Amino acid sequence: MYNVAHVENSKCTAEKGCRLCIMYCPEADTILLNPETQKAEIVIQRCKGCELCVIVCTTAKAITMHPVDGATGNILLGHKQGEVAGLGQAYAG
């Protein structure tokens, strides 16, 4: 089981100009700005679980890591976080 990022919309301040998670995510097109809600959204299929977005979202604390069911690809909110990949480990060739 691996972890992916999840944005809590009620805490996200992207509509006020904070877009740090989008700017610092090392995986292109993984965190996007929803044009309707003006909140950050994670593309679960692209997230590598590096937690860099969690690190840069220190003021709002809107991003948390949650495990994903490998069989269904669904994020398991409320479940205990699985093993964490070291920063850069997810990108090792």
C-alpha cells in the first residue's frame, strides 16, 4: 500500500493566491488548480507520495497523506498512513 496526497478544501487557500503545492510538486500535472473552486486538486494516479506538498503547505496544513487501495485505486481517507517513501526515493530509476 502506498500513500498519496489529499487536499482538504476547507483549509486550502489557493483562491487567495497560495499555490505553493502546485509550484513545488516535482511530478508535472499532479497538483492542479480547479478552475471552479479555485482549490488545489491532486491527480491520484500521478502522485508519487513524496510529501513535498505537505512540507510546503505549512501555513494552511491543507494537505495530508493517505493510503491508496492498490486494487481499486481509491484513496482510503481515515486509514492509517502506509510506509512513506523517502524524498527522492519515489523517483529512483
